[in-house]
Amino acid sequence: MAASKTQNQGLPWLSLGLFCLAYGVFGWLVGSMVPTWESWIFDHRAFFFWPINPAIASGMAWSLGGLAVLLLMLILVAPLHLMHLLFGSWLRSDANAFVSVLTWAFVAVLLISWLEEFIRFFVLLSAGMLCHLDLQLRGARLWQVFIILTGLGLGSFAVGGYCFLHWPGAIALWESPFFTRLNALWS
């Protein structure tokens, strides 16, 4: 009886709101990294087969963030297919198992070394998994979940990037001397 009630409740607004917030913050963070990416792309323009000017470098930098959102949506939609492709018959022999243990140890070292970047990735992934589960519990099909999450993810990413371009110092308000003193009083 509870399952039928859940399927008829409409959209999961709380999880969708958290999803949009996470991807909006990701757009803001990408917006803060775009100048670095632009300069790298512009400095290495000899690697590309077309002429690169600053506007093209900016578009390519923003496209990298959009591609990251699309890649995350694909990972969310096809987790079982990806697991089967990655580990299907790989662990059947001892040599393959040994190589996979070494590979996962290397991945663990990378994860610990770049913990801040992986935490951002895991926040995006967990927000997507929460929405994915909520939408499927409400009866949405896999392609509907993909379209909803991709649209909301790209839209929130774009809004976060737009907000960074127009109000780049708004988050710095929390690092102002007033809030630093207020935080010191609470500690």
C-alpha cells in the first residue's frame, strides 16, 4: 500500500532541489576555474587543429564542465552495464585478480591524494543517485530519469556559471572580517 502512495505523489521536490543546488555550486566552481583552463587551452593551442582565440578557449573550458555533467548522468543511468563491462570476466583468474588489486590500490592512492576533487565528484554523484532513486520509486522509467536529471543538471550548471560571471564575489561575503569575527566568537 505504501508503494502505491509513493508512486502517485508526483516529483520528489526535496531531492531535486538538493540536486539543483549541488550542480549549481558545481557550475560556480567551474566558473572560478575557467580562467585557468582558458589560459591552459590558449597556451597549448598548437595541439589543436584549428585556430584558438580567447573566445574559443572560453567556450571549450565551459564545454568541459558541461561534458562532466553529461558523463555523470551517463554513469548514473547505466551503473549495472558499466560494472558488467568493467568486471565481467576479469576476476576469473589469479593473475587478473592480482592486477585488479594493484589497480584498485593505485586508484585509492589517487583518491586520497586528490581528496578535495573527489569529494566534489562524490557530492555530485550522491545527489544524482538520490534523485535517480526517488524518481524511480515514483514510477519514472530509466530514459525519463536520464532526461530529467540531464536537463536539471545542465540547467543548474548553467545557472551556477551565470551567477559566477555576474556576482563573482558573492560567496566571498562569508569570508569577510565580520563573519570571521562572528565565527571566532562562536568557537
